[in-house]
Amino acid sequence: MRKEILLKGLWPLFIFALWLSACVDPYEADFDIADSIIVVDGNLTDDTEGNYVSLRESKPSGSSTSNFSKIADAKVEVIVNKETSVVLSHDFDGIYKFPVGFKAEENKSYQLKFTLSNGKTYSSQEELLKKVSPINEVKQRYAADIDYFGQEVPGHRVYISANEPEGKGDAYYWSWRLYEKERYCISCNGSTYVIDESGAGKCVYNQLASNAGITYDYECDGDCWRILYSLELNAMNDAFVDGKSITDRLIAEIPYYTKNGAILEITQHSINNQAYRYIKLLRDQNQNSGSLADTPSAALNGNMSSDTDPTESIGGYFLVSGVSKVNYYLDRSDVPSNIAAIDFVGGRQRIIGPATLSPPLAPCEEGRFRTKSEPLNWR
């Protein structure tokens, strides 16, 4: 008999598309399990960005948590329309990437298959890509009560509207990422930023700064944007809006980080009802409860199974979705003039390098949370 996988942690295993970034960093959830299980996190869209498959093995640790190990030696492929095999290559940490430029196409089916080094094989159900309706309108409203890790801060709520085609069975999932202009590219706690003869910089211990508990901030040496990601599972089906418009759907609550505007990249996914039910279960178990004690365990049945042993439990989901993106300029000119921006450092007062020196500039290091590339529609 196939065992049920029980969710106990506040963070879900399945986080869909991982904010649709090209760099992925899967979260690790806690499971109540007695045996090791294979955990799959896959995403494929009709966009060339953000497609990947992550393979991990969750092993019981003897407590309520699990230890995750990356599976880096699997043979991974996606079968298109039951005919064509698309082979993925290992990138890093158990994350496999598609060939450059590959994306899903409307009305084609996709099935994930992989084989482990021990010969065991696994596969997903066939998933059909459905084209998604475009986002028609984006609105913002200033609010003084945006939730920021349990505190109320000033900021904006952002809403979208979109057409919903007639015919029940449609479901949607939304994610976003926020681009904020970055002024400071490194902070040195109890240390100072030093550039060596090769031009490389690093924080070097400074006794005076350490004794005084000072953190020095160093400005960027050029244009730089900080990237922030949505943390909520935001999904709905068309049970009550079939053939009508999706109107003023709350997509994001963005704190008033800086006085400058920002770019909010909103992505709307078209998913099937099985994927919607999976997201809804995770959302209900993890985001609608007041605490872990209020969260009952629930079986997580994704779309993966073992071809070798049908009784083996497999965690996770291989998601195929059509996507529509909008780069919305978040205009903060409507914030009252007496309201202070909260910045990104939790209320700490910025100190720009030692006052007796001309502080060096720090590079903007490209990665998941920063970029030198100006986002679309920046002003």
C-alpha cells in the first residue's frame, strides 16, 4: 500500500516555479515520515525562463524534521506528446535544467521521467499546457497596515483584473518579484570593506567597529537592483467566476521600502484543477492557520509515482503552466510626505563607511537577489 506523506512544517515542499527566477533555491519542509522518500519539484512553462526540475531525497532524522540530500546523478527527461524526449542536464545541488531556449507549447502534453543510479524509475502524470488569459489591469492602493513579518508598516496593496474564459475547469496561480533600486551593495558588521591589490573586496575585522557594535554600509559602484520574491501561495479556480472577469484580485502587499518607485513583475499561471487542489491544500495547511499547533497534518498526493514500485510514496509535483507577465511600475508618489520609508535593514541606522576615510564602492553581484540589468519599464 502506498504510504501517505504528512506535512508538518510551516513551509511547503512544493513552491511552484520558485518565483519564476532563473536561479532556484528550493525550500525544505518538515515531514512526519519513517522512511526515506524522493521529493520532486518541477516547473515548465511557455516562457524560456524559470524552467527546472529539482530532485532530493528526504531522510528521517529521528525528530519532527527531515534531512534532505540532493540527487545529482539521475537521468532526467521530459516526454513531449508521448513521442519526443527532451533530456535535462544537472546544473547544481540536484537541480536539472532544460536545454537553452526550451519552453512548453499550447495543447502539447509533457511527462517528467527520471531514473536514479540504483535503476529505479519514476514518472509524472501527463500534463497539458493551457494558454493563460493576459492580465488586463493592475491597480495599487496605499495602506498603512501592510503586514511585514508580523508588524504593520506603510506600503501598497496591488490588485489585478483579467478575463476568465467560459467553460469550467480553469484555475490560476499568481507569483511576483519586486525590483527595488539598490544604493548599498555590502554591509560589514564589526568590520570594514577593503579592496586588495587584485581588485577583490571583502569585509575585514575591525576592532573599533566590533567593540562599538557598528555595521558599515558601502554604496554600489554602479546601477543595481535588489530583487524580492512573493512568499504566498495565491491560487483560485473558476467555480464562481466562470466566463466572467477576475476583478481586483489581491496579488501583493509591498512595504514602503524606499521613496523611489519600483518594478513589480506579476506572473499569472494557467493550471489544471489537480494542481489547484494541491496548492489549496498547502495554502490551507500552511498559511491560513495561526500557528503550527493549529495545523493538522494532511496527506500530500502530487502527480508523481514510481514505475518500479507503485507502493512507494513520492513527494512533490511537476507543474506545467501557461504564463502571462506584466512589469508594473509601482508609483510611490501617493505616500504621505510625513511617512518614512522602512528600508531593508530592519530599522538599523545606516552608517556609510568609516567617517575618517573615503569609503570604497562595492560591486553589484549578479544573483538571485541582485542584478545590474535594468528591469523592463523602469523609470
